[in-house]
Amino acid sequence: MSFINYSSREINCKIVYYGPGLCGKTTNLQHIYNKTNPEAKGKMISLATETERTLFFDFLPLSLGEIRGFKTRFHLYTVPGQVFYDASRKLILKGVDGVVFVADSQVERMEANLESMENLRTNLAEQGYDLDKIPFVVQYNKRDLPNAASMEELRRLLNPRQVPDFEAAATVGTGVFDTLKAIAKLVLIELKKGG
Amino acid sequence: MVDQQMVLYEEEFRKISAVCERLTREANAKAVLLVDKNGQFITSHGEVENLDTTSLASLTAGNYAATSGLAKLIGEKEFPNVFHEGEKDNLHLSIVAQRAILVVMFDARSSLGLVRLRVKKSSEELTQIFNAIVQKAQTQAQASPFGEITDDDIDNLFS
């Protein structure tokens, strides 16, 4: 649910990075944070455990520039990927405008990817959203690892709807900004439709 | 059900700001902030120059969402007021009109009792303003400023 403020001439949108534990959601945000001009970003907040696993969420506010005199601000959130944090994941999806699903390309994580995708669909439905209708992109992360599954298989299992999808290696930044641009664009197109 | 998009116009924004300004004064607060339940910052008043209001809004919403989750677990609908006590500064959070969180930051110059009293009155006023916003959105189909944006406008953001 975007928020348009005529007084400050701002439009705020919320994007959530979803996916199984250790797939690289936080790494995506860290790369965006490290490579963005200081004036375009706010502070990155990570609510994590002592072992740097996301406990509640990561948050990064970004300004993309102006459209028709309105500043566009995107609030990027990640969810905790570990299965038992489901209650927290549901909370973070509230008011979401667009979702990035970060898949772990490693063959042995395929089951976890599928489970997380199903969990995303269920949790969105609980909030009244339909995964097939909201702005949505898929990122296949860890393409640089030797045990990565084939793109054909990943696409077949995780992207039957054929939404925009991207190969990535978030630790070195490959594909991270392409993914962000794609979801931001879909969110703005949705906003245009809504008007 | 999915919430409607929130659109805040100048007139309502001024009214909301006026309520926050008065609450800051009457509650002897350091600062008053209003944030959307989804973590979007709406407005603030008082000593906020050194405060990261964007982070505060996001964390407040997360905190409130977690607290509401806890309430539901024990059979409560929600905890409409939450109080955090610090060594010097304290935070009082309360839900307004089911969609915003009123945050009052105060120190020893005020007290929890005074803050609660003043918040109650301000909440009622803010609820009326938010109801008017919802009504306006329903009765007047306002043209979105984004209805006319072109693909080029969107592409230019990323060039």
C-alpha cells in the first residue's frame, strides 16, 4: 500500500525481499546500501541475532529521484528466512507494494525454495493479496556456486508465471540492481494503473 | 482485505500537524511523531533534528506489529497503548484510527500520567481527521498524480 503525501510531495512504496534462510536477502540489501550515493539512502537497520541471522527484518530506505515533481522513496525490507519465524514474516508483508523472491540456486536448497514460495503465497493471501497479481520478480541467487541447479529447472519450478527474473551473485553484486530496478518499475506501473 | 492506498492532502496534513504541535506542548513532550502502521513516516513535531525519523517510523511499526501479534496470542485484540521506559527518555505509543501510531517521546519534565491524558484527547481528534481522509477517498475520486506518468518517466529514474 503506497503512501502519497501531497504536502511533502512524496510517494512512499514498500518492497519486501522474501526467500528461504541463507538465500542472500540481507546480502542484496547490503550491496544496494554499499553502492548507493549517501544522499539517496538512509540508515540500514538490521535486527539480527548474534550470529547475524535476521531475527525480525532488515530495512533500507532509498530515494530514486523525482517523477512529476514527486520524490519517489522505496522502503526495502527483508524477512527472516528461517522456517520458525513465520509469525514475523507475516507482519512484514503488511502494506507491501512489491515482492522480490530470492531463490538459492544450489540443488540441495530446491526444496527450501519451494517451501518458501508456498509460504509467501499463503502469507500474502492472509493479508488479502494474490501473488499472481501483485508486482513480483524472482532472483536466482548464488549462480556462481558450482552446485547451482540449471536455469531451466529453477524457472520451471519457481517461475511458472514467467515474471521478470534475474541471475545473481549477491556477494559480488551481480544482478542485484537489475532485480531492484525491475521491481521498482513494476510497482510504479501498478501505481500508474491505480490512478 | 487490502487497505486502501493512503493519500494525504495539504488540508488534512495541516490539521494533523496542528494536533501534533499542540500535543507536544500540552504533554510537555520532547517530540511527537505520527507514523503509518506500515512504517511510513507521516509527520513530527518537537526536538527531532537529531532523530532519524525514517528509521524510527519503520522500527515503531515493526514494534507495534510484534506487540499486536503478542496480544492476539493471549486472546487480546491488540494492546492499544505501549510504554517504553528508559533511563532519561521514554516512548509512549498508541494506535490511532486503526491505521496510524502516535509516538510521544518524553523525559522527566513530563510524566506518563500527563502523556496518557493528553494522548487520549489528541487521539480522538486525529481519529476524526483520518475518518475524513477515508471519506474523502471514497466520495471524491481524486485523480492520481501518477495516472499520467509515461514509461519514459519511469525509465528516467534509472538512467
